[in-house]
Amino acid sequence: DAKTTQPNSMESNEEEPVHLPCNHSTISGTDYIHWYRQLPSQGPEYVIHGLTSNVNNRMASLAIAEDRKSSTLILHRATLRDAAVYYCILGGYQKVTFGTGTKLQVIP
Amino acid sequence: EAGVAQSPRYKIIEKRQSVAFWCNPISGHATLYWYQQILGQGPKLLIQFQNNGVVDDSQLPKDRFSAERLKGVDSTLKIQPAKLEDSAVYLCASSLEPSGELFFGEGSRLTVL
């Protein structure tokens, strides 16, 4: 399976942008890049996904490197409610597998 | 739109006992997943169904875990007999298509004593 590598933890000040990196050097051509986040005591929540082009939605933006070996989740203005574990995962027809994720701490 | 429903939310059992978890996915979602999440770790995929067929169960401990999805709608995950290391949250998720957005239930927290 293609694996992802993320920093274990990151900090951000409230109302500042946050860039969460993810490396996936063994990504296959058909793998989508998905981002989910998990708040304490809840199931993971979808954030965004993409294949090749950068993507935007109301929650975040996803910037995908041209060679697709890395991507960055961008939260434009971090709020305290964004404090969570963020997972970058690769998924296609089979096996959407999670890694250990990045724990984001938002400082008031 | 109703979300993914799971029950029970909490279960405490003794080791070597059996337990079953139930999941009802979002209506129309053909793909259903069961994940195991041990405290402090990311969710680990146990089994993936496409309609009522198994797509991947390579990480399911088949000597003690079983899962079925009769009629391609709701699903049951069973553990028999349970071990201490099975203590975890069991998450069910569904998606419209395999590469699409996953919708997760709130999970079933299992404690094995």
C-alpha cells in the first residue's frame, strides 16, 4: 500500500493560516489524496480530497504537488474548533488506510 | 439526511466472551467499511464491502473476527472470543463509491476486561 508521512504535531495561533504537510512518495496514478480530521471522542470527518489539481471547499484548500508526491492542507484561519488530529490518506478503489496523523493545537 | 448509525455505543465484556456491533450506512451508499481504532492510533481498516461482497479483509483477524453485510445494506461485526487487545473503538463508515468521501458513525467503544 502507498503510505503517507505527516508530522506528529503542529501548533498554530488562532485566526492565522495553517499549512499541514503530507508526503506520499509512493502514490499510484489512481490514488486520490484524502484529508480527514478527528475531534476527540468522535469519528473522523471528511475535510477535502483531490486527484491532481488543487481543490477548495468551504472548510479548507488542498494543494497538490505537480509530481503528486506531496500535498498540503491549508486552513485559511484557524479557530479553536479546528484543534483535531488531521489524517492524510490515499484511497482508490480499495483500502482507504489511515496513518497516525498530525495533532493540531490551536493557541488562543 | 440521516448519518451512519452504529450500536451499541459502549460495551464492556470479559475476555473470551463474544460481542457484536451493528452498522446502518447512509441510504444508497454501496461501500461500507469497518475500522478498529486503538487509543492513540489512527483507524485501521478491518474490512471493506462493496454492496454485499467483500473487497478487502486482509487485516481482519479471521480466527476471531467476522463481518457480514446481508442484502448490501446494514452490517454486523462480531468478535468471538474477545481478547484484551481488542479493546478499541470500532468505527463504521460508508461512501457512495470507493474513491469518494467517507462518512463515519460515532463508533462503538469496546472494553475487554
